[in-house]
Amino acid sequence: MSSAPSQPTQTLSPGAKRVLIVGGSTRAAAWSAVRAGYQPVCADLFADLDTRQIAEIVPVRDYPDSLPDDVAEIRSDGWFYTGALENRPDLIEKLESPGASYGPLWGTSAAALRRIRDPFWLAETLQRAGGPAVAVRRSVDLPPADGTWLRKPMASAGGRAITVWTGEPQIVDEVEPAYFQRRCPGQSLSALFCPKHDGVKFLGLTEQLIAATGSQAPGSFSYCGSIGPWCGANPGLVRQLELQAELLMIKAGLRGPFGIDFLLDRGTAWIVEVNPRYTASVETLELSACQSLLAADPVPDSALRQTRFVAKQILYAEDSVRAPDLRIHRNLSPWDVPIVADIPVPGSQIQAAWPICTVLADGATREECVRRLADRVDTVSKMVNHRASDPAGPSEK
């Protein structure tokens, strides 16, 4: 791996503000930054081809622990993080170095992360405010093994290692702290907000694809993608979510865009998790409205105005494979909806249960969008299976 940052194949005009983005995958955030007029500099786990297309790539030696050293000499006007670094406030604290050459943090601080990512703090804060709060228990307080409780890692991300509690010991107990959360019925949705001077600004809702057909997801609760916007909200639900978001923003000290994952059951939003950072569903709302969320004044006081529906679905590897060549579409504009995104370097090793790529589609109606996504997922899956099984395999770059 090169010791120097690689240059993007597409660049913005001279003088564009530089923003450092760190996280497990930075591709979607990098394209959002370009849509907002910034030059992204990215340090992540994958360095995908379509990230390299528009961003300077910082080599990462040992993700995520080496990040503070890897980016120490990077010069930018500010920085922010993507998933799942919200689970590493210790690293965010190291990166929040006064006078760092990469500038100030454009997002939630390490101190606020320790509050908002604590499921017991979240439940207690909501309960004290008189709102709906999902019941939680510590790992030593075993709930009934009747299928009504979930066991979740304390450092949960993307639905990883979430299981229905059956009373049987599980490996997660031996390797990382866990807790129990009551299992709620309802539709899985996500609401996006950003702070404003007198409260929060509601930006929109998206549907969450959980263990979606064709994704080969590693778990029954794995995040597999989003469809945006979700148009089923009424003013009462939006107001309920705004009040909850404002409460959590003030109590925890959230900064920058943040997402609230919830289950909607008969008009009540049961919050299961808060993602205090740029979320995976942001790009579906941006591309749907053809409007940037990272711009200085991203949206008017109302939510994003929809021009189309946009969906994304992650394809996971069932077994360890060499990445096939998936360069079937090249973005001509930051506002394009590509067929394939998060494109791995051909020949690179993809471990079992890791994402291979993301498939996207758009449509004038939700039905058209979902139909196009299903067709594209089928096409790309066949391409992945065919090329990955080729004995010759793609050449390593």
C-alpha cells in the first residue's frame, strides 16, 4: 500500500474547501461532499474505486486504531466520521486534537457519543420525558426466553450480531459486552435531522431494508439498504419525531446530521438506536431531492422536496471471495444514480459476511423504484457469482 495519499481522478475547482472523512466506508459521504462543493479526503477500510474517483485516499495501516496517526499530516478545513466510528469515542477523542492540521470536527463529539450510544441512557432519557421508550436490560438481568427480547452488542452497527434471545449462551458474550432490548413490532424506518439555531430541522424519512431478499445478509437483523423518501408520515408523526430528536440533541449535545432508527407501530415511533453522524440513508434523500445535505444551508425549513424515489441495497459475501470487476457504470455527475457503488478493487479479497458492493436504482414511483432495484440486484448478483467463480479470477491491481 502506498504511503502517500492518492489523488482523485475527478477534481473540483481550485480553492474548494477540503474535508477529511473517516469511517468504515466513506464512499457515500464523499459523493455527498462533492455535491456540496467540497473536495473530500478519505480514510476508510475499503478505498473503493468510486471513492478514488472523486477523493484523495489516505492509506490506512490498521483500521480503525491507526486512524489518528494515518491522518495526522492531512490538511483540510474540517473533518467528520461515518459508521461505525460512533462506537469508538476513544478514537474520536484522539482525532479531536486541538490545532490539528485537518481542522475541527464537523459533528458530534466523543463526550456526546458516550451518552447517545448508551442504550440505558437513551431509554432513561426518553422515559423521563414521558415519551415511548423501548425496555432494555443489562446482560446479567436475563429476560424471558420467549422470543420477545433481542440480544444486542453494546457497540452495535448495521444490525451486526443481533439475535433473538432464546436463553442459549452465545459467542457474543465471550468477546464483547451485550445487552437486551425488548422486541418491538412495526415498520423499520429512519428519520434524518440536523441541528438549527432554535431546535432541529427534519430532513426526511427512509425505509430500512433489513435482511432483504438477494442481499445474502449475514444476520436476520442486518442492515441491507434504504428506500427514500418514505411518504407515509403524517404531521403528528413528524412532530413526535421532532420533539424526540430535539430532546436527544440537547441532552446529549449532538452536532451535525444525525439519524434516528425506529419502529413505527400504530402511529407510535419506538426509537431503537440513534446514529449521531452521516448515515447510510442520506444519499437516497439527497439523490431523491437533487439537493445537498452537507451544504452550508442545505435545505429550507421544510423537509426535502421529492423529485424521485431512490433505493440502495447492499450485497454481502456468503463466503470469502476475490472481488470481480464490477465497473459497469461510471458516474458522469454527482447527481447520477449509479447501478453499482462501493466498487471493490478487482481481485481484492472480500471476507465472508463483508459487503461486496451496493446496488442502486431510482423511479418516478416507489413501485417502479423497487422493481428496478430488484432487477438490478438480480443482474449484479449473477455477475458477482459468475465472475467470482471464474477459476482464472480477476487480476489483482
